[in-house]
Amino acid sequence: MAKVLSAAAQRVQDALKALGVACQVVELPESTRSAAEAAQAIGCRVEQIVKSLVFRGQSTNRPILAIVSGGNRVDEEKLALLVAEPVAKADADYVRQRTGYAIGGVPPVGHVESLMCVVDEDLLQYEQIWAAAGTPRAVFRLTPADLQRITDGPVVSVK
């Protein structure tokens, strides 16, 4: 019998199904809030963890989702050039309001509104990657090709 997912994780599972991706959301006993915690809980490399980082366009206030390899930090100046406006890391309230999820559990899909998105090119080198699925303990495994397809974000260098 399949374990019942939390409401947030189920929203991600439903979004994946609607996008036609056969990924299974799992909730782990260990925290996956940080890339290091997620890699340890899953048993993969930190670089295989998909970080979904929300930035705020400083001119338009639009949410910008940077989907980044767990080992990388976003160069905000480079991101600003990519999105044609200065950006700032979004605070917790903004992230929850614009995505429907808390920091540490933001998935690459299933947000309450459409987000502009960019995908870190470094994620493409792995056969399998792991993304947050709505809570600090929920994740799903996917391929870089699936990630590109479901986010429709350009593949760029963000570090």
C-alpha cells in the first residue's frame, strides 16, 4: 500500500502527473532542506540535487526561479543580465506567496503562479537528479531532460 503524501507533496505529484512525467514523490524520514542534507538522505552527490531558488526582480517584482545544481551558488549579476533586470534573493514570505511552498521545499513545478525560470547547465551532466517536492522532506528523482521539459526554462550558466 502506498504511503499517503502530505498535501504539499501531493500537489507536486499531481503537477508532475499533469505534465506527463512519471516521477514518484517520496517523503523521507530525514530532512532534505539543504542540498547537503538531501544528498546525504538520498545517497547521491550534492551536485545531483536540484535547488529551486526564488529571486525577485527588483524593477518588476516578478518571481524568478533559478534551478541550480546543489554545489553551485547563483551569481546574481549574471542572473540579472539573463532576466534583464536587477534581482535579489526573495525572502520567506515572498517565496511562500509566489510559489505556494516554504523555502527548503520549493519544487521546480507546481507553483501557485507561473514563474520565469532558468536551468543551471551543470545539472545536464548527470543521468539522474533529485528535486524538492513541496516539503523539507519530500523529493523526486528525474532526468535532466525531464527537468528541461517540465520547466521550459533556458539552460544557462548561473554560477
